[in-house]
Amino acid sequence: MNIALVGAGIGGLAAAACLLQQGHKVRVYEQAGEVSEVGAAVQMSANAVKVLYQLGLKDTLERHAVRPESFQFLRYDTGELLHLIVLGDEHEKRHGHPYSQIHRVDLHQGLMQAVLALDADALVLGKRAKAVCETENEASVSFEDGTEVRADLLIGADGIKSVVRRHVVDDSPPVFTGQVAWRLAIPIERIAPELRPPMASTIWCGPKNHAVMYYMRGGQVLNFVGCVERPWEEESWTSRKPWDELSADYEGWHPMVRAPIEAADKDQCFRWALNNRQPVMTWCTRRVALLGDAVHATLPYMAQGAAMAIEDAAILSRAVALEAPLFERLGIYERHRAPRAARVVTESTEMGQLYHIADAAQMKQAFKDRNIAASRNNWLYPYNPWSVDITRPFTGI
Ligand SMILES: Cc1cc2nc3c(=O)[nH]c(=O)nc-3n(C[C@H](O)[C@H](O)[C@H](O)COP(=O)(O)OP(=O)(O)OC[C@H]3O[C@@H](n4cnc5c(N)ncnc54)[C@H](O)[C@@H]3O)c2cc1C
């Protein structure tokens, strides 16, 4: 097939690589003049790593990623351990692939190289999509530079403010969740050895606020994400903010949370507004399909937004390879994927409520009741995009 894909983020590049591997002609149209990602890290669990290995990124992950031993949920002030999800060798043994934490730039570069190795002309930069049309025989996308492209199949991987989504679902805007994320990257040598986090993903949980810390770049850099309930203040989605505001948000927190804040470059504190949408079950029309944040933008509290986009990519490529009219193949993709992504969106919102409980005893009990480790090991991480029965809607494993 002749496939046009809008958006060269992690989801779009993963989909392009999966479809190119199957021999389709794919062109990826990206609004930016150069392909780039933000300077923060991303966590990849086995369900997504399975796809990355198939796309030839094993070396990229082995070279750049850190393998954490566990997720440790800790009380924000005392450091009491509230819950543990064992990762490391156990995650790999149980789910077949390692849990990896990698700088986004390294992951994005790896995906881009995978795409370009399959077709050196696949990426078309500086193309901002503005509208989508479809007839029975083709789909088309027009760009702000006045050009238009026609294809057998059009894929919208154009992120949370997706233009393609307007054609498939509706033009409702994303919803501000009332939460923002501070993002910092701190060279580890700036932090005193006794205040450095273990080789784990530590999640410090407190009233209306939590902080996530984990290593990237071979353990040389600490990634800090601080998620705070705050009112919407401005139009900008991502901006540099005063260090004093960051420091005030974590006043009275444990010394191991204060340490990276104190060590941060004062002019390099970025704050992101966290937006999402209600899950939808419509992902496709007869010739247009959505994937990634364009259709299931979520709070990042299960570290699964990009992982879901990567799973979408593999399942869409498998659905497209089936013998059936195109609209039926897209229907199979939609019916299989929508329930799983919806569960991630819903549970991620619930995680925000759990991580932000004010009362210490209530929080401890809530973690016990919820048993996140059992749940995620049961339905989330074991999913294998290459072998799951895609003709059935996702219900569990
Ligand atoms: C604080 C934070 C932490 C996170 N941590 C994790 C994590 O640990 N693990 C995980 O799996 N996920 C995580 N996520 C989620 C993850 O970042 C996103 O789900 C993922 O990046 C979405 O990828 P995407 O390709 O769907 O969209 P995007 O990354 O938004 O890419 C969309 C692309 O489309 C392009 N585009 C947009 N509009 C147009 C247009 N009109 N025309 C042409 N091109 C266009 C954009 O320029 C961009 O390149 C986190 C998110 C946040 C905010």
C-alpha cells in the first residue's frame, strides 16, 4: 500500500518502521524542520521493548538504556517504602524483555535510523498538516504550504493536538488535568553519594504532588519529574520556570528529593501542563487511522503513553497485513487496541489520586489494597504485540 503518515514522534516512527518492514511504501510528514525530541527520559517496559527489538533497536537499548531494579513508592517526607514492583532480571524473566530507561533523544534517533535504513526517503520534514479528506478510494492530507498528498491509507500520529483526529473523532480540544510536570536532568556527580537514589525508579508520593526519579545515559544523569496539582496559568504547554517555584513545590520533602532540586541548573527548570482526553472507541474511518497521543493522550503516571503508541504501531501493521477489505482491517485494529489504551488512560488518572493522598496511614492502606505490582504484572507488561490475538478486543492478557 501507499501509506501517508503524519507526525514523526516515537509513535509515528515506530509505525513507519513496522509498515516499511512489511514492504509498504510509507512517507512520514513532520511539521518540524528537523526531527527532535525533548531532553528528558522515557521508561520502556517489556510490552514495548518487544517491538523495539523487532525494529532492530536492541543495540540502541543496550548501549544507552539503564535497567532499574525496581519501582519504589516512598512517602514524600519520611521515605517509608509503601510499595515495590520488582523489575530488573525478574521483569525480563517474567515478560521476556528488559525494563529500560532511556533518553528520549537516544530512542528517537534509534527509531529514525530504523526508518531511514528501510527507506532513505521515508521522512519528509517541514510539512504541517492542516486538513484531511477521504473518498472511497483514497485519503488525502493537505499541508500549510499549499501542497497535498494522496494515499491508500492515512495515519495520524500527530500527537495530542492532532489535526487528523478532527477528521476521525471530533475537534474537541485536549483537557487540562489540573496537574503539571517539572522536568529536570541532573548530572549525578553533583549529588552527594549518600543522597543519590538507588538504581531504581523512585516515586515519592505526597499531598497533591509526587516526584519521580530515575537514571538515564548509563547512570550518569538523573531524570527528575515532579508532578504537582496546580491551576492552568498560561497558553504555553512547556516553558522554563523560576527555580524558586520548583523549590517551593517541594518544601519539606525528604533530603533525597531536595538534593536533585538543589543541584539543578537554576535556569533549566521546565514545567509542562499535563493534558489528556476521555478515552474514545473510534480510532479509524475507512481509510484513516489514529495512533499514539493523537487518540489516547494520558497522564504519564504509569509510564505507558509512548509504550502504547509503540504497541499501536505493531498491531496496526499486523492488522493491515490481514486478508480483508481495508476498513475491516482497520476495524480489527481499533476494536483490539481501544480497550487496552482506555484502561491505561483511566488507571493513570487513578494513579494520580493514589500517589497524592494527603494522610500517611490512608496512603499506606490504599497502596496495599491496590497492589499495583500484581496488577501490572498481570495485564500490562505480559502483552506481546507480535503474538496476541488481534481479532479479539483486548480484555486482559
Ligand atoms: C512528563 C512525562 C513523562 C512521560 N514518561 C513516559 C514514560 O516513561 N514512558 C512512556 O511510555 N511514555 C511516557 N510519556 C508519554 C509519552 O511522552 C507520549 O505518550 C509519547 O511521546 C507520544 O508519542 P506520539 O508519537 O504519539 O506523539 P508526539 O511525541 O507528540 O509526536 C507527534 C509528532 O507529530 C508532529 N506533528 C504534530 N502536529 C502536526 C501536524 N499538524 N503536521 C505534521 N506533524 C505534526 C509533532 O511535531 C511530533 O513530532 C510521558 C509524558 C510526559 C508528559
